[in-house]
Amino acid sequence: MKFPYGLCNFNKIITKGYLYIDRTERIPLIESAGENLLFLRPRRFGKSLLLSMLQNYYDIGCAEKFEQVFGNLAIGRNPTSSRNQYFILKFDFSCVDPTGLAADIKKALYNHINSRIEGFILDYEDFLKRKIRIDPDDALVSLTSLVSVSRKSGYPIYLLIDEYDNFANEVMMGSHDKKAVYKALVFEEGPLKTFFKTIKSFTDGSGIDRIFITGVSPVVMSDITSGYNIGDDIFLDPDFNDLCGFTEKEIGNIMAELADECGLAQIDVQNAVDLMRTYYNGYLFSPDARMTVFNPTLAIYFMKAFCKRCKGPRQLLDANLAMDEAKLQYISQISGGKQMILDLVKKNHQINVPALEDRFGISDMLSETGKDTVFMASVLYYSGLLTIEAITRTGKLALKIPNFVIHGLYASRLKHMLIFERLQYKEII
């Protein structure tokens, strides 16, 4: 069995025989959910693979390979009428360099847009009836040309944006000067807001027919909402709770197959599943969903090691998740945030909130006042550092740390806080 740890190329995963947990049966649900969708999940939760799956399904250039790629999957047995009917335009904002001043980041953003438009031209040169003009100084002019030519060529555009908030969040979580840069990017006529205003203008029949956007938090979308207020948020929809992520049943079936190959007893399978549940499970993305899901990247990391050595990896924590500690550092600096972290580290502690904040922007993040428990818990929830435990008798959401991996991040932040306090105490005396 081959495990696609770190891979997000859907075509390669399917055609090269890597493990794939079929989620293609959700494509009709995605189509019926709306034409302009926003889907949020924590880092390393399979969002890029989801977009790659949609790209392969809807891309007119992949029509000849449909049976090879989707023939053995759920959607291949019952495809929708929109199969392979679109030009695909895809942006990945994690590729945009967040360093430098606002002008530098604008240039990096425009370079990324132009490079993806150049790729679009190469992909669809046999379908395009006119030439797309690339403006090296203004990518929005290039984008306008692309949409116009696509419309004249007879095919609508399906726009995919991966990690829409990545480079903006990198800027926002930086130094005070960087936060001023963030404001320059998203407020007034900042380049990010202008980009989304331009995208919105193309959804009135001008050429962009569908949009699917992924990200981690609603912060950036909240700040540009007047520029892009047409999106349907589906991240709390119970139908999509496990759109990215594995169920325990799926994990159990895979582990049973691996154990059989290794000649292990059923008790060994159960022990491995119990270990994975403790470290990687626990995520519930809708209070109306019926089961939690495993972090897919961490689960694949574990199963790949198990497949190779018939036992789990020595290191169960993923060092790549350490980046999320910056969100804990941010919370620890807010009035009441330090106590929240101290409380959450306690066994079985949970936070009860009336609802999650789904609209908060940079002004809320930077304000030194007005940050209540709901706000802080919502920031941690969208980062994957808290998850939904249950609905209380009074109708509130009970939030908790999802698993041992995330608990380790809290413990690390707590250790740093204690060390800092000791250093301050030594300076005083």
C-alpha cells in the first residue's frame, strides 16, 4: 500500500496507486451548495488535494482522462452534467512571498497571478480563440483579458483559490510594522481587496461561473467583505464535516489491512487505532455532525511508517504543526488569554460559547480591548487548536483541545510563558 504523505496531486495519487479515501460522492453536494463557496479548515488538513480533485473533475482539458482517473470512484459511476465543462484558473496564495513592504507584496501577488495566467494560456491554447494579453505591471489587466478571451472562446471559468489568507496571515501575525503592511493590503483600495472586487465583477455573467476558495480563518474575508460579499460559507455545514479528514471506520479498515500484511493480531490493530485516535482524532467542524475526523496528513504519516516497519513512528508529533504555536502566542498576549491557555491544558477542560465568531477582521485582532472569550476561542477553533466537543443543555458550543498533538502545542506555549515570567522576575530582583 502506498501512502501519499505530502502529496496533493489528485491525478498522480489515483493513477500511481496511492491510497485515496473517496470523497468524490460529495461533488453533487458541492454543486448544490452554491456557485461561490468558502471552505475553511486548519493547516495540513487536505484542502489542496480537495482543490486538485475538483480541478481534475471540471477541467475540459482532462476530459479524455476522465475514465482513467475517476472510473473507479463514486462520481465516475454517476457524474454530473458539469463534468469537464470548464476552463480552470487556479491561484495558490501560499506561493506569494509575504516579506517586504506592501508594494513588494503587491508585486509578488501580481507576479503569481500573471504566472498562473501564463500557465492557463499554455493549458488551453487549443481552445482559445484570441490571444490573452499579459500586463507585467498590472495583473488585474491580465486577468480581465483572460476572462474576456475565455468568454469569447465559449467556455466558462471555474476559479480555484487555495490558501486565500496564507500570505496575509503571515503578515498579520508578524511584527507591529508588518500589521501596518496588512492594513495596506486589505483596506481601502489595497491590492488584495481590489483583486477580490475584480473577481466579483466577473461573476455577473462576464465569464467566471463558479468559485471555490479555501483558507484557515475568516479574518481576511471579513476585511474584504465589501469587495467580495457573494460567497457562501460551507465550513460549518455538517454535509462537509469529513470532506477533508478520515473517519475512525476508514482508519480502522486501513489499519486492519496493514496488520494483515504484517501478520499482526487484532489486538495490535486496535492498539494502533487507539493510539492514532488519541493523537490525531477529535476534530468536529459542525455541531450537527455525527462523528469526529482524524487529521488526514498526520494519519497518513502514521500509516506510512506502520506500513514500512509494522509499527507506528517513534515521533508522533509533527514538527510542521509547530507553526500554529504563533496563534497561541497571540492569544497569550491578550488580557485573559494566558488564563485561557492555563485552563485548557487542564484535563477535560472545555470552553462554552454561545456561537463561533464567523466575521472578525484585523481591527478586532489588533484592538487592545473588546476581546472576549468568544473571540479568543474562535481564533483557536479556526486554527485547529480547539474543536467542537458538544452542544450543552443551554444550547452553547462546548470547545476543547482535540487531541494530544495539539495539547503538546499548548504545553509548549505554557512552558515558554513560564520561562519568560521567570526571566522577568530575575530582572526585577
